[in-house]
Amino acid sequence: YYSSNCATEDAELIKEFMQSKALSPYNTRVFKSVNVDGSVVYELRLASAVSSDECCDKDDDMGAFLGDHMHGDCRIRVTRGDYAPLLQRVVNNLNKAKEYAANENERSALSCYASSFLYGSIPAHKEGSRAWIADRGPVVESYIGFIESYRDPF
């Protein structure tokens, strides 16, 4: 999703940047600002429970992407913590749900989904999806995540 001052060419620039960094757009929003000198800065926000300034552990595969990047003539600042209070509640409850998992596949999926929402990691979500697929014939089937982009205008 993009701020209202983003045009198609802004979306294309961000798409190119994200592809160059192998970042998924599923859990992102982009905000464009123009400085007084006319330079453009884009903020690419990752939805996650932790914020950009929080130090994370070895499981944090998104930390390396944070900060300022130049892409062409544009500065792109990658941050995280978008929707942090809500996503922290999701992480807490996914971790609680692991106690009631019927098997290791369910526990693994829940753990990966919790990591995905904690750090803003789509690769962690994909790993959880692999565990979810391996769970054959569950009594209750559940799936959660940033998997559709119906409102993306571009």
C-alpha cells in the first residue's frame, strides 16, 4: 500500500528496489515525503511487532535490510514496527497456541508464524506455510498471514 502522493512511477521504483533486495511486498506500506530541497525519501515500513531500533537475535532475518538505501537518485528508508502493538498480541497468542498443537507440524507452523510477525519476515512465514502443508488432515485447519494484496492500487 502506498501513501496518497505516490504515483505509478513511485510504485515501480519501490518494486525494483524490493526485487533487488529480495524483499516481499506482502507486509509493507510505502510513504513518500519530499524534503524542502526537493529530494524524495521513501519510507518502506515492514509490519512487525518489533521496531526498527530494537536489537534482535540470530533468528531476525530482516535486521540487515533496515536503514537507508540509495536506489538510483532516491533514498529509501526501510523501517519496521508498523502495526507493532497489534502484531505483538498476535505473536503472544501464537506462542500460547503452541501448547495446544496436535503435532510437531502444527507447533512448527505456529512458531514460524510468530517469528514472521515478530520480525516482519516473509521468509519465516513461508517456512511456516511449509509446515502447515505437511500437517495432513488436521481436526481444525488454520492459516494466518500477509498473503493477499487485494487493496494494492498498483
